[in-house]
Amino acid sequence: MAELNRRSLLRTAGRIGTAAGLTALAGRGAWLAAEPFAGREAAVLDRELRIGYLPITDASALLVAHEQGLLQAAGLPSATPVLFRSWDALAQALSVGAVDAVHLLMPLALQLRLGKKVPLKVVSWGHTNGSTLTVANTITNTEQLSGTRLAMPAWWSIHSVLSQRLLREAGLRPVIGEPARPGTVELVLMAPAEMVAALASGSISGFAVADPFSAVAENQKIGHVHRFLGDLWADHACCAITVRQDLVDQHPQAVQALTDAVVAAQSWLGDHRGEAGALLTGAGFLPQPEPAVTKVFTRTQQPYAEVIKHADWAPERLGFSAWPHASYTTALVEQLRTTTIDGDTSFLPAQAADAHTDLVDDRFVTTSLQRVGATIAARQELIAP
């Protein structure tokens, strides 16, 4: 048995204290965390949990929780996760109840919950960092994006928020619904799976999206990382584990089992970065080439020394954190106020902190972290060009 180390558990909880008692148990290749799941023989839901996901590394915690038997061990058997190609399709599936749990863009979760009154709750973070602004090989500075088109996966995304900050810092104006001209950059929506091909064809100058698409573009030598978005906002949460409100209200034990399994999956990922890519591609969850997916989990700073501005933030590192910090949600609402969005933003609350209270239910992940001996620490939001 391999005991998880202190650093792994710190990464898992997201700036938390140490934890003890988690162990790795071999069996059909599955990794089981013994302590959180002791006495979980009885199922906590009368059917299988239905998971929806986009084929990106942001989904890793949910996918590993299923594939490594962690949900099953927690008393929550899960059906094979269902792949969706766009955020709109995934959000619609959650909205109508076709799936129970997803990893969802934090800004999109805000819009759905507060703006469209979709009955959902964020119950934990699934990861931190893991996104890039990737550009054509001919582009070496942000100013060269003037008069070109950049692809975004959704208007309500951290990708749009941070890309627009970067553009404005460079004296460029992001525009939506009008052709780019000198001094402006046209932002267009595009499904993540289409972005690499669009960059190769020259129809866009770059894209901001979750990995592994930057790694695919690099390996195919058609683009390069211009900035890691974690270099613009330290340890930001692109996506969060989000469930339907009725699951919280009617089956709280199932939500508890879900967050327990997510915390355990994050621990596995933190300790098995060299294996994660092969697991996710080998199981058929991620369709991208295994070398590209593995690259995301194992990146080091050295190849990106020229583009990283805040090396101490480790922006190239896909992190795994469960605790949904209120400071992040509050800062995100403030950032959305200054972001160009094709849609109504009037629902954003006057008091940004109110958004966290409405959107996030942290009771379950609090218990999950307590079960592994974790103590939660405050954090400071670091946002810089």
C-alpha cells in the first residue's frame, strides 16, 4: 500500500492542512481511499449517478472517481459518464435533468443559477488552472492579435474573462459580433473540439480553452502557449463540480458520497500524474492522443520560461483542489462586471459576496475534507497581467 503524502493532500484540498489515513488499495486497477469509505456497503441512491462531461482535463476528478471505483466505494455507483461536445449542450442536459452531476464553468454556473434560475448548486471545485491562451506560431506578443479573431468556449467562462483582461492590458479592445479591425480583437464562440483545426486552417489566430488542446496544438506544431491562464489569476477554478438542486434536497447522502469520491480522486491525480493521461485516454474518456494528455499533467516550467510571468504561482500546473473559496466567487463576479459578454449581466448581485451564498453549497465538501483530517485556510486572490 502506498500512503498519500502531505503535499498531495495539500494540493487536493486547495491550501489546506495535512491529512492522514488515506491509502491506496490495488484491485482491478482501481484505487480506493479506505478511510473516507469505511462502512459504505449500502448504496445511497436507488439508481446510478449520471455524470456529464466535456472531453477536457478539467473533468479528470469526476472521470477518475468513476473509473477508479471511488464513487462505487462511497456507496454511489455511477453510469458510464456521457461525453458532450459543447458547454451549451452540457448545461442544457443538467438543466433538464438528463444528468445529475457535471464539471461546469464557474461563470456559466453563475449565469444559470442567478440569471436563468436553473436549480443547481456548486458543491466543490474540481481543479485549478489547466487552461491556456494558445496562438499561431507567427504570434509572439499580444499586440500582434490586433485585427484577428480569438475563439472562446463560452461567453460565461474564465477564458473570456482573462483573455479580455490580457487584451485590454495590451491596448486592444475585445469585440463581439463585429469584424476585427486594427486595435480590436474579434471574439467568437467555438466548441473546444473544433479549436485546433480552426487554428491550423488560419480561421482564428488563437484560442483560450482548457487543456489538452494547447498540448495537441504544440505536439502538432501548429501553435504555442502564449499565456497560461493560471499566470493571470493564480490557482483559479475554471470548472466546479455542479449538481442539480433536487439531488441536494432529496438525496444529500448521494451528494456527500460524490464529494468524498472527488476529494479521493484528486488525491489519486496528485500522486499519479504520470499515469493519469493513459488512464483517461485508455478508458476512452478523452479522445485526444495520450502523449498530449500526459503532457498536461506533467508539464514543467522550463520549456515555458519566456511566457511565464509569475513563476512562483506554478501557472503551468494543473492543480486539484476541492474547497470552493468564497473569495474566488466574489472576485469572479467583480471581474464579470468589466467583461464584454453577449448576454444579460443585470442579474449579477450588487454585493458580489451574495453570489457565493446563492451558488455554492459547501457543507458536503467540508465534511469530506474533515474526514481526511484537513483544515481549510483563507486565501488571497492574485490577479495580474
